[in-house]
Amino acid sequence: MSRYIDADALKKRYREVAFKDGMTEGVVRFLIETNIDSAPSVVPQAKEGEWSLTLNDDYRCTACGLITSSYKANYCPNCGAKMKGAE
């Protein structure tokens, strides 16, 4: 299962443990993998938007401003916002 990790926290932990004197490549690899597995997860904020009708009869995403004339999708193809009222 995919997850988002806090890259800054991972870099900090890596700097704290990876460059100790006398570590073999295997030990460093083990530490890196262990730190990645235990890195704090970050939950992305879900965007919401709406398709608003423009003067040219196009649709505009209220989350990012994308203008499309082709269709009103359940999600914006540009920013991924879930559209209110989407089925």
C-alpha cells in the first residue's frame, strides 16, 4: 500500500544515524530501510471544488482555475479536486 512520508523528518533521521564511524554498507542500508519504514506518514489534504460555468459556456474548476469545454468530470484532471455534487 502506498503512503506519503515526511521527507524532511526522514532526512533528519538519516543524518543522525547513517554517518557513524565504522559502519559497513550493509549496516547503512539496514538503517536507511528501517528509517524509511518507520518514517511518519503525512496525510494529504483533500481538495474540493466545483465546476462553474464561464461566459463562454466552458467549465472552470474553482480549486485551480482549469478551464475545460469537454466535460464535467467528478474530479479535476489538473489538480485532482473532487467536485461538489459529483456522482
